[in-house]
Amino acid sequence: MAKKNVMFVFTLILGMALIFPGMVLAEKTYTIRYAHGDPPDITTSSAHADAVLFKRYVEDRSGGRIKVEIYPANELGSEREQIEGVQLGSIHMSNISEGTVGIFFPEILATAIPYAFRTYTEAWRVLDSPYMKELMEEMRKKTGVRCLDVNQNGFRNFSNNVHTIKTPADLKGLKIRTMEHRGHMKMVESLGGNPVPIAWGELYTALQQKVVDGQENPPSLVLAMKFYEVQKYYTLDGHIYSIDFTFINDKFYNSLPEDLRQIVYEAADIAGWHHRTTETFVSNEVAVGALIEKGMEVYVPTAEEISLFSKMSQKPVVDWIKTQIDPKWVDGFVAEIDKAKIELKAP
């Protein structure tokens, strides 16, 4: 009789597990370690606001099956160490700028053409194009890192502590910090400056100690990182439209159940659109005014002056990039830019 009772209970439990699995076995949970390099301030850091929005969306929609741990301000290492961690799987996700991406995926150099864009809408068309999807798929295949979102840091501009930069002649001899991005370094060289690659987390100190004369970043990042404390002159030349990416370890992503993959994908997309609108607003409507209030002298070049910068740098950089990667990626990028300009031309 005892055996019959045991068998009956076992059969009952097995049946309930098949019909109502959640009543018997708890669903598997996942933790996403999400790293980025900006300060943990959602009011000045678009990257951190992205991460917080991503976390809340994923945790709410997954019903607690996914927990997101955010590590801001390079807590888990430099951008290079972060993307290495994503490759290895020790970090699941990270927000990374294109400069660091080039170390692991040289084809991203194709997007480093100076003065390629003059408006945000042109750039967004290209970011959302089939070309960019193909480029990111190539990266996934080669590195095991999947791109969940292609986004922006915004238009990069030169700042320095020596004098106002109005023409390329004003850059001659200046030591300008760049990312570890050979395309950006080539651009500074073509304009007469001396590029010095310095890690993001070390830049403030390098400026403070005058290791370099200047740097180049969008207004929102100059404000968020308080570079106005160690830089005097800022020129809104918009030489590079700076791209950044939300990456995830591809193996980890594919290990998630289909419904959770969908939630993660949606969350990254929503956070990305928030980033575009927030960063654009902060850079254009908040940061520039705030930098002037903080004491920076902001100069807006004329169209003729921008033309001088473009003529000196664009062709040398394009020619050089084509020696580093398959030229098809450069030609494809240029073709998408031309297409965007035609589609967005006012009637």
C-alpha cells in the first residue's frame, strides 16, 4: 500500500509539472551585467539613462526573470576591457564608442569619414540603413559580439587651452587627445595637429596635467565629464558624427528563451531612441549654453571655414581607410550618405 501511495503522489506531481510547470519548478532566472564609461547621472549622461531605462523595461517585462546590474564610470574597466569582457562573456552588455570598436573590428573605420554629415537626420538615416545592419552582422560573425543598438555620441568638436580654433592653421602643432581610433588620428594629422590616444577614463587628468593641449568630443560629454574645468576654447566644427553601440555577448543572448530575447531586443531599441532624442537635446539646447556659463569660449565656424577643414581632411582619411579594410565598406557608407541627403532634401 505504501508503494502505491508513493507512486500515486509521484504521478500526480509529474502530471502537475507537465500541465502547470510554474507551480512545481521555478522558472530559470538570468542576470545581465551591463557596463558603460559615463558617470551614473541620468540628467547629464545619456549612456547611463539608457542603461537605467533598459534595466527597468527588462526587469518589469520579464516579471523578474531577468535582473540587470549596471556598472557605470568604467567600474569594470576601460572601454577596451569592457568589450573584451563582452567577447569573453564575463560582461554581458556594454555601451561602447566606435573608437574602441575599431581595435576589435577594423571595418568600423569606414564610418570615420570627417565632415560626412551636417545634420542629425542624415546620420540617423545611415545608422538605420541596411548597410549598417550588414556591417554589424559582419562584426557578430567575426567577434561573437552582437549589436543590439547603433546610436550616437553626437557631433565631435575640438577644444583646447591655447587659442580659438577657426581654421586648420589653428590646429597646427596642438596635441589633441583622440580615442584609440586610427581614423580619428589620421584626421587630426591631416589638419596639422598631433593626435595622442588616451583612454576615456584618463582624459580629464591628462587635460588637467597638460599632457595634451586639447581633445574632441560632443558638447554633452564635455559637460558631463566637466572638461570645461580644464579647457578654455571650444569650436563647434562637427568634424565627426560619433557613433556608439550597445553590445551583448552573442552566445549569452542566444541562450535566453525566445520571449526574453524579444524583451531584451525591445528594451535596447526603446533605450536607443531615448538616447538619440535626449543626447540631441542636451547637446544642442542645454550643453552649449551651460558650457558658456561655465566659462568656455565657444566659436561657431562659418560655412567657408568648415569647407577648409573638410577639403584638408576628407580625401586623405578616405584614401587611408581604403588601404586598411575592404574598400566596399567605405563605398557603401558613402553611398548611404548620398542616398540620405537626396531623401531628406526639402521640396
